Amino acid sequence: MEMKGQVVIPILVVFLLTVGFASLIAMSPAVYAQGKSSPSGSEAGSSKLIGAGLAFGLAGAGAGIGLGFVGAAGLAAISDNPKMQSRVFIFVGMVESIAIYGIVMMFIILGQ
């Protein structure tokens, strides 16, 4: 038996944790040999863009992964019982609302 799917997820988790930890260290103010100062316009704007991108990107990625699981289970349920189609659409809409919340958060972050 091959277990490719079970091996990929831990590797993906380790990769994401490594990238996240490295980005936290890179953004740490202790890394730079400068005195404390208020962020200039470009630094404040770039932080907003990074935050908005993360909000939209992670929400979209989470919705995509969730939609894959819900879609597969929904197709199986519809093939067994075609009357389940309306319920499956409700669950798909719930998963898609996560991406909509990410877009709303992106606009809130960029609007400030």
C-alpha cells in the first residue's frame, strides 16, 4: 500500500511552519541595527499589503481545501440520493462564505 497522501500533509505542515517562523524572525525589529523610529509611510503601507494578502490568501486556500472535501462528499451523497442536492449546495455555500469573509477582511485592512 502506498501512503502518499498521508506523507504529503506532514511535509506541508512542516514547510508552512518553517516559512512562518523564518518570516517572523526576518520581521523582528531586533534583527536590524537601527534605533527605534516610527514607521515611514512605505513601511506602514507594506504591512497593510502583507496583512491583506495573508487574509485573502489563507481564507482562499482554506476555502479551496474545504470545498474539495465538501464537493467530493457532496457528489457521493447526490449519487446515492439525488434529493440531497439542495443540502449539498447549502454546505458548499457555507464553505465559500469563508473566502468571502477573507475578502471582507482584506478590504477592511486596506481601508484603514
